[in-house]
Amino acid sequence: ALDALRVLSDSPIEQAEPFYYKYAFTLLCRAPMAASKSFLARFNQGLSATKLLPAFMNYEKKRSNSKAALKNVQRGENVAFEGVDTNRKLSKSHSFFDNDTASVTYFEGAITLGCRSPAIYNYLVSLYVGMDNENPLFNFISKHISSTSTLPGMQPKQSSPLDMNYALSTILQSGRHFRSAIKLY
């Protein structure tokens, strides 16, 4: 996977772009942080965060299934999950590496580089909601809430692509991170 990322990084974006989209999920499964950084390096050259979103969503789903299967194996159950071989007792598989920060790192970077897609903002909120630590979610919301009232003579903030209703409902459904919910409300 690292060799493939190196080849893609060295190729002109016009030639490499379709391969990034086609193999993004595989690259994420085998070298998550390296893939995220490679995708970010090509963001300003036209690599679309929105087109990569399905690969990241599938990667996060596989991470979740892998964790659930691991818990079942530890309890002595042998329950099959899509894409997870429980018969191998979830030993370090050669085809999947779990990294809980790769997706967040990519989406934070894409937003920092100028991504304005509401889908990216909303998905990042859902990733933050799944974390135990509320601080990244609270900081993100604090940074991206558009102020409705401004002082005289000040320019109003540019409205954020963050869907406040989606963020609030996602936070409330989790039953956690109430400080962030209050910030949104």
C-alpha cells in the first residue's frame, strides 16, 4: 500500500486521480494514516474530499465491525461480521489496520485547506460524537458556529457549511457530549 501511495504521489494528478478514488478504501485499510496524508497532499490539486467520503465511511464501518467482532471473540462467541474473519481470532490481519485518527485527521485537514462541503462537516461531527473525549467536538462546533449577532462595524462571519440541526440531533442521539449540544442550542 505504501508503494502504491508513493507511485500515486509521484504521478500527475490528472493520471492518478481516478486511481485514488478507485482504491481509496483499500489504501485506507492497509495504510490508514499514510493514505490520509497522501489524500490531503493532493487536496489542493483537485482531489475531492466528497468523492473520497464513501471510502472513509466504509473504512469506519469496517473498523466498527472489527471492534464488535473482537469483543465477541473475547467473550468466546464466533459471530461473523461483514469483512471480518472471526475464525482467525482477529489476529493482526495483513489486509486491515485499525487507526482511530486517520479519518478525523483527513477531514480536519480538508476543512483547514478550504473544503466547504456540508457532507464533510456533518461526517466529521459524527466521527467526533463517537469519540470518548468531547473536546474536539466542542472546539469544532465553537469554531464553526456562525454568529447571528455582530457588533456594529464588524463584518458578520461567513456562514458555516455545518448543518446545526444535524449536529444537534446526532449529539443528542448519542446521549453524551451535552456541553456541545448546549453550545449548538
